[in-house]
Amino acid sequence: MKKSSPHISPLMRQLSTYIAGALKKPLPKDVEEKARHLVLDTLAAMVSGSRLHPGQFAISYVKSLGRSNKEACIAGTKLMTCAVDAALANGMLAHADETDDSHGIARMHPACSIVPAALAMAEREGRSGKHMLRAVVLGYDIGCRLTFALGATPAWHAGISTHGFGGTFGSAVAAGALAGLDARQMRYLLSYAAQQASGSSCLVRDSEHIEKAFDLGGMPARNGVTAATMVAHGFTGLEDVFAGERNFLSTYEVEGNPRALLHELGKRYEIMNTNVKKWSVGSPAQAPLDSLLALIKTHGLKAGDLRKMVVRVDERGAKITDNNAMPDINMQNLLAVMLIDGGLTFADCHDASRMRRPVVRRIKSLIELIPSPELNNVKPPRQGIVEFTTRDGRHLKHRTYAVRGTGDNPMTRAEIEDKSADLLAPVLGARRTRALIDTVWKLERVADMRSLRPLLSA
């Protein structure tokens, strides 16, 4: 017989009770629809990521472990492994490049850890699509609120990786809910998540994106599923990691507020404040690409029309993207390819050899990227300005205020589908791509998430 619980703070009691009951509560229709968007967007990132360098490392590493448990699949492959390793691999696949979503205020990429963790546990437990959607929404709510409680931006600048911290808690509660943990077990779960939460914001210096894929996706997904499976196995632990002597929040909180963990929980859904990328590239390039496409469509511009292009973004964005070695981060390359092709596909974004071709290099040489202090703290953030001077003397200008895919300018279901098909079809083929998309649009009717395995394998 278990001993009676020690003193538990009202915050922890309310939080653990909410998490334990989350899968029983229907979601508002708009929240459920946004969850479908982000699940599809992340599955597409996982499948496409299986063919990229960081994804291939993740797959080969997990394969080398030789785990015999066949609990969950690895997207884009025929491999089956234990839920913990599947979460690790699929998390790295989801952030193998810059395709996945982001939450600006929380300073994290929620989907690349939370969706893989939820998928792995849903497969392990034979859970339904309805439960999967609710678990993903729960993961966003708790993961983002955890970074709010720390003080997301000050914590990031102090060296804490909000991606690793928020992702671990978000993944843990999503996996724990799908494991059917009760309120007391959820308190243990949160303690195991706290002990594993880690990461330094120096991760941005990783030029090959392999460690970054692990830091943002694989590590927090793995740690979250580890916490859930350990507690489901019977592990006990500290019942209130957020209160008392040397608690988690007093250790790591920079300029946050512990009450943020509960603020409007169940009323404000953080998945609705999450940004989806229209373009599978780094965030600073999104606005200039939106602006250039608008100019192309309005004025019928071609590569031969360009005399000079001046692009302005915030100082941090310019520093990251100015002639970056990675084609999907290189601002000049992305704009040059869009102007040449009249659009930008996933394949275009990641073609390193094309970046070195004479025609692209010539257009790149005509593009000047200027860091603009005036754009550093604007609202909405991540604005961009493109000024296009034509060979016949016209001076055209477009400023993107609200990037397509953000909460201020959300993408439609059709746009999410188009983006996902572009990522999925080269790996899965047209027929299975269509079947997977149709299944996700009706995910709440799927009785067992394991039925998606044939659609995700290649």
C-alpha cells in the first residue's frame, strides 16, 4: 500500500489533475483543426527529414542499437524499435532541417519533440487518433507554459535552451497522458522530466544541424517518453518538483512566473499561437520570400529583370542567413532560386550543388542583405522588406508585416496540404502521400495509431 502523499502545493495539485484528465476532454473545433495541421506538417517534416544528413545519422544510430522491441515505427523507413528510440529518431527527423513549426513567445519548436513522442507512445499503447490529437495539444500547452514560467527570452539569453526544457516537459505530458497515468503518477512524471530537462542555447552554433536536430527534437522527445515509460512501469519519485527546497523553478527561473504554468490552462491553447512555416527554410528568410513572391505575382518578374535587390531583416536574422553555408538558411540563395523558378520547393531549398551554379551565383551577386535595427523589435516580429530595381528602371518594394503561417496570417488547410505533399511525395510516392494526408484530416476517426505505419514506411 502506498504511503499518503506529502504536502503538495495547490499549483502542482491543479496542474497534475488537469494533465491526467486531458484526454477525456473534447477540444474546441478550431483547436482540433490546428492540431491536425501541425500533426500533418510534422509527419511531413519527419518523412522528408529521413533523407537528410541529420536524419540519416539518427536512423543509422538507432538501427545500430539493435533493440528488439517493435513498439513504434521510424518514419520514412521500414524500421520498428522501442518507443524511446523511435521518439529519438523521429524527433531528429522532424528537425533535420528548418521545416517544422515554432512558437515565438515560448522560444521553442514544439512539434519536433512533442509529435514524435506522442506518436511513439500512441503506437506503443494502441491509442486512437482522437487521443493522439488531445495529447499533442496538451504537450504544447504544458511545454510552452513551462518556458513562460522560466521567462523564455531571458532564459534563452542566459544560456538555457528553452527548446530542450519546454520540449522535454511537453513530450513527457503528451506521452504520459497516452500511457494513462493518473494525477499522482503525473507528479512523478513531471519530476522525471525536470531531472532530464537540459540544453544550452549555444546549440545555434551547430553548422551541420546534426546536434541541433538532437537538441531540439530527438533529445526532448526521447526524455519525455523515457519519463512516461518509467513511471508507467512503476517508478515513483518526488511529488512536487515545482515547490519546496531546491525546486526546479527556483533553480532555473530567470525572469518568469510559476503561475504561468496554470494561467488560462484549458482556455487558451498554445497550439493556436504556433507558427507554421510556409517555406521549408530558416525563419528569418520567411518574410523576404513572402515579399518576393508577392512582387513576382504582381509584376510578372523574371530573373532577367533584376538589376539589384535590397533585402532588409532584423540584425539577428541577417547575421544567421547572410551567405550561410546551408542552402536552406542562405538568404541570397533562397531568393535567387525563387526568382529563377518563380517559386520554391523543398528540393530547391536543399540543393547545395545548385547554390554553386553560375546562374544562381550571378543572381546572388545582385542581392544585398542589410541588417535593419528598426526591424529588431517590431510587432508582428520577423518582418522583412524587399526592394527590387528592374533593368528598365522601375523601383518596386514590398514589406511583409505578418509572415504567412503565423498567428497573424495563418495558412489554410489547402496550403498545409500543398506543403506536406511537396515533402512527402518524393519519399512515399503520390498514392501513399494522398492516403496519409486524407487519414490525418480524419485522424479523430482512426481507432489505432498503429494503422498509420504502412503509410509512413518507405
